[in-house]
Amino acid sequence: MKRIIPILCFLIVLCAAGCSTVTVTDEAVGSLDLQQLKKYSWLAPQDKVAHVRAVKPEVEKLIVASVERYLAGKGLERTATEDADFFIAWFGKVDEKVSRTSVAHFYRPYGYGALAAQHPVMVEEGAPAQNWQEGTLILDIIDADSKAVVWRGSATDTIRGDMSADEVVVYINRSVKGLLDRFFSR
């Protein structure tokens, strides 16, 4: 019994880490020679984008630290703006999502729910609402010479309002890794 509990704990942690719901998308709009990238700098946020940044300073610190750890692991060095090969900018937002679903459509394959079959997008009065929060982290890579965005990646995941500080760190690290893995695999 004493051996089973640690094994079960390990399997739960392994499953939680492997069952990531993070969705990563990216778009390359230019090109950078990844072999030539040695130094980067953060693009300073402007007042115009303040509304799409995370509202908590501790979250910003976690995002910056996660990106810098990843880039250091790739052998890249943070430098002064004038010496950078590329710039990084980030944006983040948490949105409230609501979904109402009619229960009748679940029975359509069994011949029930004729009304639902006629109106597949109809939601019955009193249908239960599902509320959740969705966090999105966007990273932009900007060419230092042309000052043009050459790559944008977006990581979106469902988040809970009661996440512990450790869970927030895991969420951010998972999102940053997913984004930068995608960028460096181009």
C-alpha cells in the first residue's frame, strides 16, 4: 500500500502534465535566419497596448522570466535595445466565456428531439449555462533591422479563478514553451 500511493501520485501528475489543453497557433509574416539570432531585447510596451496586457505585475514577471529561461536554454542572450538581433513583445488577456447548450441535441441520434433536429442552433429556454475563463498569451517576434513583426504565436488555455501561484507558473511555462517550440521549429 505504501508503494501504491506514490505511484498513483506520480501517474496523476504525469497525466495532468500530458493532458494539456493549451492550444497554440502561429503565423509567420516574415523571415529571420534562426542561426543568426544571438541577442534579443524586450520591446517596451506603449500606452496604446496597456489594455491588452496582464493586469497583475506578478504575472508579467512570470511571463518575462519564463521566456528568458527558455531563450537562455537556446543560448540566446538578453541585451540592450541597440545591440539586439530581434525584439520580443507580449500581450495577455483573460476572457470570460459563456456557453448555453440545449440538452435535446444529445438524443438526436436515437430519434428523439424532432424540434432540435429542425433547429440545430436553437437553445431551449432555461438551458444550463457553462461559464469559464480563457487565458490567451501572445508573443510577437520583431526583426530588429526592419522593425516588422515576423512571427506571432498565440497560446490559449482554460484557466480557473482559484488557481494557486504554482498552477499559474505551470500554465505560463506550458504556454511559453508551446509558443517558442513552435517558433524555433520553423
